[in-house]
Amino acid sequence: MATTTVSSVPLSLSDRITTAILALLIGGFLVFGVGLANSAVLHDTAHDVRHSYGFPCH
């Protein structure tokens, strides 16, 4: 029979606020930085990342 153990680490208020602010900054970048970017820029970036990982794409 399999058993699972769940543990939790209590976070202080300042840790939770820091995490929330960081999440808002990342979310804001995704919405405004990526969402409003020119599609050619996104395509070229994805293309370069694929090549940097050694994945052939042509």
C-alpha cells in the first residue's frame, strides 16, 4: 500500500507579499511584454531559442 506524506512550510507575511509582487511583475511582463510584442519578434526569439537548445527547426 502506498502512503503519501504532505508537509507544509508556514510563510511569513513578508514572504507572501514578496511572492505576490514577483508574480504580478511576471504576469505584467507576460501580458504587456509578450502580448503586445510584434509577432515577428516572438517568432525570431523562439527560433533562436530552439537553435540554442540544438533542436533543428528547418
